[in-house]
Amino acid sequence: MLIHPWDASLDDAEWQTWIADGHDFGHLCVNGLPGEAPAVVPTHFATDGKDLLIHLARPNPVWKAIEHDPNVTFGVTGDYAFIPGTWRAGPDVPPTDGVPTSYYAAVQFTCRAHILDDPEAKAALLRRQLSHFQPDGDHAPVEADRPPYGRMLSGIRGLRLEVLEVRAKFKYDNQKPTELRTTVAERLTERGRGLDAPTARQQLRRLDRMGPWKA
């Protein structure tokens, strides 16, 4: 992922806050077995504050590839929108000559995958996931030796993704004049399609923190 200086995360807190703000679904990217293409698995994830925690069905074909090479990438993308060229043309450029682009936020975790097969370890992982996704606790106790979850644990395998590196990108024309960035945010809000609204919020948030880009 190419990250220009003006698109880089301003600090660790920026990407951590973005992830915590409901961006808990991504793609597990695994090196393929020799002669095979890489595997990509869409999945929810939780975190214990350090590592990423996921689980997948035992029949998932990705396990052989992970066992062969535990070095993986987990990518999360969101708050994205297509920006027409007419919105980005400079004051001395005909609108039809403007160059379109994409806005988005992306966080990529480089990880070492640790497979969890012990029933107690899988139960602990599920408890952590449920505490994130169902914080009201409206579910049966998750215990390795109690129904209903105990009997289902054999059907899954857990993954603890040890985070080795984090690369974050917030691509919102951060290098452009503040007037253009404000106008684009207004047009996104007016268009109101797909993820336009959260994209506009990211645009304005970055503008508020960064102001005019300075190298």
C-alpha cells in the first residue's frame, strides 16, 4: 500500500480510534501454498488490546496455507467514496479536465498467525469476541465443557494474530488546498450515496487536525 506523507496516520491514536469506531470487519490475506494464489478470507475480528482475534470454520481451506506460512496480513478498509474529477478541478482548470480519485481509510496489520485448537483457548477467544460484538451479554455462557457452545467448539479453529507492524492510510486529498477539501466534503454530504457521509466526516476531521499540508 502506497502511503504518501500527507496521507499517513498522524499518530497511533488516529488509526486506533478509527478501528475502535466500529471498523471491525476486514480481510485475512494468506500466502498461498506453492503454485497456488494467495487466499483472502473476509471476517469479523476483535482485539485484546494487542493482538487480533478471529475464528474460522474448521473446514475452511485456508488452514493448510497458514500452517505452511504463518506470516499474514489483515486489512481493514472503510469510509470510502469515488470523487468525480469535476469536484477536484483547480480554479484555472475546466471542470471536465479535473482528475477523479478515490477517498478511503485503510489499516493493514502485518501479523504472525497462531492457531488455537485447545477448547479452553477457543472458548476464551469467543468470550472476548462476544464481549465486543454483544456487550449486553445476551448470550449463553461460553464454556468448553457446557452447552450450547462447548459442543460446537470442535467445528472451529481460533486464530490469534500477533501484530508485528501497522500501516495506516487516510486518503482524503490532505495535500490539497483547504477550500477544495471543504467543498468536496460539502458535495459528499449533499450527494449522500453509500459511504459519502462518513467519508465527508473523515475529510473534515483530517482538515481540522492538519489544516493546510506542510511537508
